[in-house]
Amino acid sequence: MIRIYEYAQVDPAEIFQRETPISKVEAPVAAILADVKSRGDAAVLEYTARFDGCALDSLKVTDAEIEEAFNKVEPEFLEVLHKAAANIRNFHSAQVRQSLVLTPSNGVVLGQRITPIERVGLYVPGGTAAYPSTVLMDAIPAKIAGCEMIVMATPPGADGKVNPAILAAAKIAGVTDIFKMGGAQAVAALAYGTESVPKVDKIVGPGNAFVAEAKKQVFGTVAIDMIAGPSEILVLADGKSDPKAVAADLLSQAEHDRSATAVLVTESMALAKAVQEELEVQLEALPRREIARASVDSNGMIIVAENLNVGIDVANKLAPEHLELQVDDPFAYLDSIRNAGSVFLGRSCPEALGDYFAGPNHTLPTSGTARFSSPLSVDDFVKKSQFLYYTPEALNAVADDVAAFARKEGLEAHARSALARK
């Protein structure tokens, strides 16, 4: 059963302590990366047979397989995918930045160019669930950014096929290449390239501990979006909130993973107890109740704060991935939220809206990293370069200043370079 804490009577460390788990997969992941880097496709195929239980002749998903999968998906769900994709495109299109040019003085031109990353890799998990939503959320911003090659890796089932909904989402989102591979071996193939898998410049997308560790180890060879931890939600609710809705929203994250975290912060002990009881009722009816039960019992908590302003303070300290404000006037509190991945405002905005349909991205910072990082966006798929131009007259006007600065740092060659054209 979920625990209830009175905020003023509990050691803050019990609420705010975040232990970084010691990686137990560092060595095996390093071995997999090295093997794939050395042996390419052969190594990936062997790991796929070992870990995914299927023997493949080739890694790449064919156009025929994509069409077959697309035709297998229910028309009603295809319509939902198209609607969600349109919402995601609409939101992310507004994020596109323009290059800039400045002329601060005569003879001087300064600027910044924004160009797409040419080749990006998307990791889409398999395992206990299939996530076509991740395909849309990761691929559509890359497409809007102008990435030429969008390469997706996702583990096959034991039959050697990819979930049809994932392939349908990939087609709708504009993925250019799809490969049947998962785990650390997929990250390695994307980072280093193989005979059939193109080397990419950046890898995005969530995954299990092996995927997270692999992304960590290949960082520097390629860019990555983030090291994603278990999913988490914090619901800040006043006493008027519906305990059934609050409990349902907490469980929407608890069912993801045994390590997921679901937290309610409220000023109402009555709501706290009602939600505690309602969780027990709803847990029994969940298909993934064993996973959700482990999450709620091990990581879940209800915090009863003195008032909602204290609750905001709790939220900012926890910096949750998802933050729901179930209050009468959520916009009155929005400016007070400093640390959260995505904020869901009001009683009619469940976190599931953001996961699938509304348009903002669902790839979000976890484990308190919302204190300094951001949701996945178009910005993650572009890079910036600067340019500058000076006429001879403009250079002569500042050359002595540049030389003075260089000599202050003890770099005489810099100084002479600035003065060489006078």
C-alpha cells in the first residue's frame, strides 16, 4: 500500500533522496559495444538470436514488411495515429528557429546558422510493451528539423517481426530506415555503423538499463538526448479533486515499470486517505497490476503539505518528469513551477494526453534532471554554427584591442595574427 507522509513531520531525505543506482551492466555493455564495433552485422544478428529469441537473415525491415504491417493495423487506430501525428507536428513546427545575421557596425557581419543533424538514430523499446507513441514523438521533430536520414532501431518479436503499430507509426512519421535490433547491440550499430546499418550522428529514445548504459558509453562518438531513468509522476491536488481520477493518473505511470515513481502532494489528509484506498481498488483491475503494485508499494508516496504553496516547493525539489496541477486555477501556479519536464494543468488534463495525443513531446527529463534539462524538441535535431566577417578597415579598428587581450593571456601568436594585416 502506498505510504502517506505528513510533510512537516518527516525527514526531507525520505522524500527527496535520490540514489543513483550503481550500474551492474557496465562491463557486459562495454563487451557488446566492442564486439559490434569489431564484427558488425554478424555480432548484432547473434545478439538478436540470443536476447530476442529469433534468427534473422537480415536486420533491415523491407518496404514490403512495412506495407504488410500497415495493412494489419485497424483503420480506427490508424486514424488515431494520424490525428496524434498532426498534433505533434503542429506543436513542434512552432519550435523551429531561424538563422540570424547581425551588422553591429560598419564592415562587420556576424551570424548564426542553424542546420539539421544529417543522420539521427531513434531507439524504440520493445519488451513488455510496444510504443508507437515513441516513434511519433522522436521521429516527427527530426523530420521537421530537416534530418536527411532517420534510422529507427527496435527489437523484433520471437517471430522475427516488428509490432505492426510501430511500423505504421514509422511510416506516418517519415522514418527512412528501420532495423530489427534492440538493446546495447542496437545502440552500438547506430553509433559505429555496420555493413547494413548506417552510422548516425545522434541517438535518441528511451530503453532499459542496457540501452541507457550503452548510450552513456557511446556518448562522444555520437550525441545522445539524455540518460532516461524510470518514469515518474507528481500530482499536486487540492481537497476538491476526485480521488478516482488522481489514483488513475498515479497508476498511469506506475504500470510502466516496477521502478517507476508515483507521488501525490496535497494539503488534504482526507484526499490522501481516499486516494490511498482508491489505489487498492483500481490496482486489482489493472492488467499490469503486478508491475504497478511493485511501483506503488516500493516507490509511491503521498505527501500531505501544509498548503499548496508548500506543495509547489515539494514539486520544485523533486523536479518530476510529469507534473499535474489538479487545482481550480492551475495557471495561477504555473509561473511558480521551476522544475518539471511537462506540466498538465487542471482537472481535465491527465498525463496520458501528453503521452499520446496533445502534441507536446513525451520524451522528458527524469530522476530530477528537469532542474537543468528539457523535453525532446526540434532543437535536439539541429546544430548551430557561427560566422563572422570583417572588412580590412573594421579589423584595423580593433586589432590593437584583440592583441592586448591575447597578450594578457600570454598568447603572442594570437596577438601577432591580429596585427599581421595592419
